[in-house]
Amino acid sequence: MSHSPLIDELITAFKCLPGVGAKSAQRMTFNLLERNRGGALKLSQALHNAMEHINNCEQCRTFTEAQLCNLCNNPSRAESQQICIVESPQDVLAIEQTSQFKGTYFVLMGHLSPIDGIGPNEIGLDILAQRLQQDKIEEVILATNPTVEGEATAHYISQMCKKHSIRTTRIAHGVPVGGELEYIDGNTLTHAFSGRREF
Amino acid sequence: MSHSPLIDELITAFKCLPGVGAKSAQRMTFNLLERNRGGALKLSQALHNAMEHINNCEQCRTFTEAQLCNLCNNPSRAESQQICIVESPQDVLAIEQTSQFKGTYFVLMGHLSPIDGIGPNEIGLDILAQRLQQDKIEEVILATNPTVEGEATAHYISQMCKKHSIRTTRIAHGVPVGGELEYIDGNTLTHAFSGRREF
């Protein structure tokens, strides 16, 4: 209770951010009021613009304000005839930062989770099925998270690709570069051994 | 780089919040886009309203959208004839939560810091001087922070009060309740000893 309805409203509104509780929300509110009103107004505008204008790319489902995202709009990307399947737009960013992959993406915006009512259509697999049929695709790279749901989703998509006789690959799971063996969990080590290659 | 100008703009805008870096800003952006667009629009509106309408209370300088804040507007508050001097509006909240103090406040919005060009007028001591002269005040409680600048500010204000023969007190500094002696710094312990009272 700050004795000012507008300040209380702002503190409450800040709590919608992930990882922001009552104390952080209060700190943010007073910090902006005291030191950065210009930045706060910019943030207000940016929030409004983003929430009103950002939708999903018609082809890959990632977030974009246009009909097609920049990557889908880039003709050289489609040339590689590779689609990388990821769970979220952040995964696209992470992969793009490596500059290794030159194909297009398909963003599931989640993973199969029948218990939560999330079936194939909820993660856009109907759109993916269309792409597999219409586009010329050589390889589908499954880059879903190595969780139970992510693996199940990868398995489901690999079955879809089989019908169209498209090669499907799964990104490698193993010991992270720079990691120390003694701190790696057994599951990851098992993956690292079963996925070993000629040296 | 997210390949969407609006998303990039929002991520950059989030970085104006205290304690929010590139990674947190990205997490907040995608979290709101994916899960809570309504909350984000509310936050946008609350930010805009707060930044446009919140100013300083004419009497105590705390943040308020009205001419006088709720506390200054409350006639029973002035009856106690006590003014508590604090550095920031958050300090007012902290003291109000204890429900112990029933007087009015004066918020410096900082502390004296000549090296940064912050003199008496920058922290509103001209307004305080007027209040000391015009209002009927029995006691000024100095609750500035126990830092070098806070102590200097408290000292300066105590000199102002002396001119008007108003009683000035300083809140007690000592071992926090629930604290363990062995972890308390020497400075605090010295304060605790010099401020000891009959048991």
C-alpha cells in the first residue's frame, strides 16, 4: 500500500513479469519514477506496440509483426531444403546465434502434452504437414528439448516425415563443451556414450 | 537480434528496469507474448498513467498524483505535530508498515551530496524550512539512512531545527532484532553500545 492508487496499480502490473515479486515490482516502480521516466514511457509504448501488432508467422509460427518472418521471407533460406523444428522462438534465436544453420524453422510454440489438452493441431503440426507435402524438403532436423515431452513430440514428427519419405535427424545430446564429466548426470552420459563417433 | 523490430525494441526497452539485463529482458518479452498479453497491455497502460500523472506532494514531496498525498491530506496526521524525515518514498512505505508512527513525513528524495551538486535546495530543505516556520511542530525525527551522506544530511537538518528550537531526534541504530552478534559489523556494534539503555 503506497497511498497512491496509480503507484499501487503500477506495482501490481509489474508482477505479471516472470521472476518479479512484490519487492522487485516496488523497486522497479520507484526507480522509474525517480530516475527514468523517459525510459518508462518508451517501455509503455514498446509493450503496447508489441502486444497489439505481433502475431505468428504464417509459415513457421514464430513471432513477427509481418505476415512472414524475416527468415521465411529470405529466399536463400528455403534453398537449403532443411527445416529445423524447435519448441519456441527463443530456440530460433539461440540457433541463429551460432550462424551454423542456413535453412528455415518451424516453431511449435510448445510440445505435445495430451494431459494438458495439447495435441498435434495445438502445436501447428497441421501446418507442418502441409509444408512437408507442398515444399521441397530434404531434411527435417528435430531440435525439440531433450525432455520427455520434447522426445515424444520429436518421435511424433519423425513418424509424419516417414510418410513423406523425408530424412529426419535429431540434434546430438551429450556432454556440453566445457562441461566436466564428474558433474554430468547419468542420463546425459548414457546419451554421450550411445552417440559416440569415430575419432 | 530477433529478426522482428518490435520484439527487439521491447527487449531493449525492458533493459531500463533495474536488475534486468539482456537475458531477463528477452525472457520477459517472450513470456508476455506467449502467455500474458492482457497483463502486458495493463502494464503498458499503468506505466503511461503513472509517468504522466505522478508528481511530488506539495507538502512532503513524496510521489502522488494529487496535490497533497493521502498522508498530508489526513488532518489527524498533522495533530501529532511530529515530522519524520526520510530519504525516499520507499522509506515512508517501510515505516507505514509498522503502523507505529502517526505523524507526517518529509521526503528528501535523496541526501546532501555536494560533490554531485546536490545541495539543500535540491533535497527540498527550503520547503522544509517553510514548514518548520509555519506549522506547529513539536518534534523532528531524523530517519535518513545511516550512511555518511545520510548522517551529514541529518546533522544539517538538526541545525535547521535548532534555529526554531524544535526538538530533533534520530532513530536508533544498533543490532537488528533477530540478528546474531557475531555477524554484526563493528560500526553497528559501536552504535549499539553507545546507544545502550537501562534494562
